[in-house]
Amino acid sequence: MLAYALSAWTDEASGRRLRWALPLGWAAHALALLLDIAGLGSPLAGARFGFAPALSMTCWLVLSVYLVESRFLPLPGVRRVLAVLAALACALAWGFPGESRPLAASPWAPLHWVLGLASYGLFGVAVLHAAMWNRAERQLRDKKVAAVSGAATTGMPLLRLERLTFQFVAAGVTVLSLAILLGWWFTPHWRWDHKTLLSVLGWLVLTGLLTGRQVLGWRGRRATRWLYFGAALLLLAYAGSRFVLEVLLQRPLAG
């Protein structure tokens, strides 16, 4: 968290000497996730799950994509936001580590969980690009801002931001579809609980976004609103439901 804090409070223009802070925080974050979620060194065999570790893993995945993408594309203003979010996620996971799951319902269950977390990360990256896309559009609508800097403030053209947003959405829908199908396949008694219902609703919204984009040419605010709504449903599906169970109701994890 210290490395993330240094990266967050260092100005991008003047803090070239501290560029190592964010990669160092990313590496330490990865090690913490491996030790905590994988249960390495724990007397109980199995993985540890909960709403905070899920959010921490999501932030780490988004940061991983940023560290790669920022080497090829200018992404000003993003580093500080991601560093703050990652530090908060680490602190949250430290305070709410979840519960150990020594036994899985199926040998395929770990793959189902990995695919679910991967889809979280992909949609997180899509939301990040959509936010930059919206900001660029607002700047272009404002004649005063456009006259001074145009879309250059975002560092990326609108069309590229739009294309990257939908590419990450498509990848996330693909991974989420595999996770849902795998969960349905290995679960002996399929239950339409809140987690399943919200996950399927999120999948429908995001699939509808891709369909609207392909058939009706959706773009701009309509497209990003569908993305935000679908991502919010998925966030509520696992992290939100686990927060209620772990923190508010203090019940053991059921799946």
C-alpha cells in the first residue's frame, strides 16, 4: 500500500524518479493475493474467498492491463486513480479477508471462480476506457476546452477509446459466458438465488450492449450507460452479495 500511496501522491510530470512505485506496488499486490487467496502458509487447505479479495483481485487485473497499455498508449491521469483504488482495495482485503473454502463443489469450481474474477477485471478495464471516452466527448462538446486542447487531454483519439472499450466488453462477455456455463454445468442443483440472477441480468445487459452496437450502431452516452449498468449488476452479483453476507449479516460463505 505504501508503494501505491507514493504513486498516487506523486505528480506524473515531476515524479519520473518514482515511476518504480506503481510496478513495485503491483508486484507486492500480486504476492499478497497469492499468499492470501491461494491460502499459502495457511493451516487449512483451500482458497480464501470474500467480497474484499474479489475487489482486490479486480483492481490488480485492471492495473495489470494499464501497466501494459501505458507502455504503448498515453493514458494521463489514470495512474493516480488506479493507485488510490488499488490501495483502498488492499486495505479492504486486509480488514475483510473472507473465509477459507477447504472443499470445492466440483473439480471445475476453481476454473469457474477464476473465469468470474477475470471477467470482473475485463469489465473493470472496459469501464475505465468508457470513462476516458466520456471525458473526451465532454471536452469536444465544450468549445472553450476544445479550442485550447481538443481531445488531447485524454491522450487518445475518441475512435480508439471507443474501439478499445467495446473490445474489452466483448472479451468480458465471452469470459463471463464461459463462467456461467461452467457454473451451471457442475452445479448439481441450479438455484436462482440473488447471485445467479444478478449475474445473468448483467450478462443480458452487456450482451444487449454488444448487439445494440452491432445492429443499431449504439455509441456515446447510451453505450456507456449500458456498460455502467451491466458492470454494476455484476459487481452486486458477487462482491455486493458477499458484503451483505460477510459484513451485515455475518453469515458463512455458501458458494
